[in-house]
Amino acid sequence: MTEQRQGGHILACIDASEYATSVIDNAAYAAERLGVGVEVLHVIQRADAVARRRDLSGAVGLGAKSALMSELTELEAAEAKLARRRGELMLADAKLRLTEQGITDVTLTHRHGGIIETIIEREADARIVVMGKRGASADFAHGHIGSKVERIVRASEKPVFVVSKTYRGIRRIVIAYDGGEMAARAAELAATSPLTEGCAIYLVMCGRSTDENRAMLDAAAARFDKREVKIRLQAGKTETVIAQAVEDFAADLVLMGAYSHAPLRTLLVGSTTSTMMRTCKVPVLLFR
């Protein structure tokens, strides 16, 4: 049983992918800024025995079938033991890396089951979920996001921090602002949370230069009190405008709203969320 912490914690989800180190480093950054602990989660996925065996037992004669089934069972047991040991080592390495960065309140959670279901269960007491853009099985698919990552972002009720391969610190933040509820939450966090304290803030809106859009941006900027906020209002496709702002401002993080439950809103915004996660070269912190 994992200890529950007052004030929540950071849920860092790791696997054998090349994103694991970045997940831990970004989790350490968030934990240090928010003054909370970190729960490191590793999930061993359920195996589909029939699919894994590919029904090879039917391709041999009756005399060999029993021996083959026995051998397959032994192999599966050995693979399961290896997976458990690999997960234990990854969790131990994660804890060591966190303690080296000054995070001493660390809980290690090792589970068997579905990745998506387990993360949604474990996020109940978390403040932020941190995960890599792709999982271990998708490292070959450069320029894509893992299918499970997208499904977790859609299902999660907590902010999801989707990280890039390399942690480089967070000093400049672009907020993708559209005047909607989720964008307002992102702006509110950036204005009030220790997570963004001392960071340069860039409010970027995709749209025409109208009085209404400028008023929305000015109202959002006013949330930051005396902090300097730079504003950009530019027409074009949202993902293109935000990507250009990230490059121009040398941003280290993008804050934006995620998928909406409304079908029409999902049609208009959902694809933008997926595109931003897929193409953005810096971490993206998504709000529901």
C-alpha cells in the first residue's frame, strides 16, 4: 500500500523507454518547487498468453504438443521473473536519482496490470502526472506519440506533464491561450504556482488581431500582477503558431488545455492537443 501524502504528490510514470530519466528529472523539478514528494510508478503489462504463443502448439504433432506447451510455460515464467527484476532495478535507479536531487520523500510502486487503468487509479492523490511522450515499445516511432499516452491524457483528471527526451530545466514558459476554461486554468497556475516562479511567461493566442482577442490576452496577463508577461497574437494554425513561439522565445515548457469531452470541441481542439504533444520539442503540461 502506498502512503498518501498531505497536499498531494508527483506521480512519475516510468518504463524501459529512453524517456525515463527525463521523467524523473522533471518530476524532481516539480516536487522541489511544490514542496511535495514523488511516487514512482512502474507497471508490468498483462500478457495475452494466446497472442504471445501465436498458437504455435497447433503447428506440431500430438506427440510434441505437450512438451512444447511445457516449455512455453517455463519461458513465460522466466520472462515474468525477468520483467519483475527489471522493474525493481528501474525503480531503485529512479529513487537514487531523486535523492541525489534532494527529493527524499519517495515512494516506489510496482504493479501488474493495465497501464492506463493503473495510472488513472494512482493519480487520485497526485497533483501532477509526469510521463514520457512515448513508451518503451514506441521508441522506433520518432515523431509520434504513444497510443497509451494519448489515452491517458484524455482520461486523466489531473494535469499531465508530457516530457521530451532530455531535461534542460524550465526558465521560459509559453502558454497557449484561447480564452477557454482550460487555458484560463493554465494561466492561473502560471500566475500563482511555485512551479513557475521566476520563469519568463509568454502568452500566445492564435487568432485575428481583434479588440476582443486583445482584451482576453490583456485580462490573462493581468493575473500575473507585477510579473512581466509578453503577449503574442498571431493568425494561423494553432500548432504552427505555438511551435514558432517556442522557437522564437527559446521556451522550455508549453502550458495548454487538453482534450474536451464535448464532441464538437474535441473535433476542433483534440487534434491540436495530439499534434502539439507529437511535434513539440519541449515538455507540454496539459490541463483538463
